[in-house]
Amino acid sequence: MFRLWGKVFKDNRLLKDTVICNEADDTRTHKIFNALDEICYEFDLSKPIWLDSTIAEFKRHDKARFYQDNFVDSIDFDYLEIQIIEE
């Protein structure tokens, strides 16, 4: 089972979080993108842009943070963090 944890932080405090589970027979990349889409839908956010630094961080740690630079719209929090907790 694939599980991705999405968290929204402001002033170093966790505002909201969710865990997306995916048991589909799909590639790891598709599971990550689909889970991120579900997180953004649940938190009512626009989809973030994957910058080169975000991709590198995710490859190293299975965790990435999306800051204001990653969003086209303005956000009312410091960052969105995603982390793979189970594969």
C-alpha cells in the first residue's frame, strides 16, 4: 500500500494534515501525483509547481516542501509538505 502524508504549516505549527492511501497498480510517480492532487483538492489549493530544488529534495528524502514560489496563487500558510510514509 502506498501512503502519502500532506501537511500545511504556518509559523512552525501544523494547521492541517491528511494521509492519502493508494492501492492502485500504478507507477510510483503516478501515485505521487495523484495523491498530491487529492491533497490539494482536500485543502482547496491550486496544484504546486515542481521546481528543480523540490524534485531533488524529494528524491533524496521522500519528502518535499512547497513554498509560495511553487504556487501560482498566493497562499495563506508558510509551506505544504508531502512525505511518503509507506510504499
